Amino acid sequence: MPSQLANIQEAMQTADLKNPAAGMMMMRGSMGAGQLLAWVAIGVVVALGVRKSTAGPNRFGEAPFVA
């Protein structure tokens, strides 16, 4: 986001105040790639967090409970 700050400020200064929807759509288009990348990163973290672990003991010992 810090790299996009100049673009956001310029978009806000040139926005049409009589048509706020147009200004919002203009800003949404300028930030689309960054938002998409953030959602992909969140998806990767969630996918890694919910995958099943390996069976058997590990370096910390046996599992305390069986799920």
C-alpha cells in the first residue's frame, strides 16, 4: 500500500464529487492487483494451516491425543 499512496492521492484529488461511485470505481481499479495478491497469500496460509499432519511421533514425542 505505501507504494500506491501517490496514486491514491492523485485519484482522490481528481475524483468527481458529484458522482462518488465513479471515483470509487477508479480507485478500486488502481488497487486490484495488490488486493488479489493479498487474498492469494491468505488462501495459501489457510491451505497450509488446515492440511493434515504426518502420522506418528515427531521430535516432540507422541501426540497428546488422537483426533
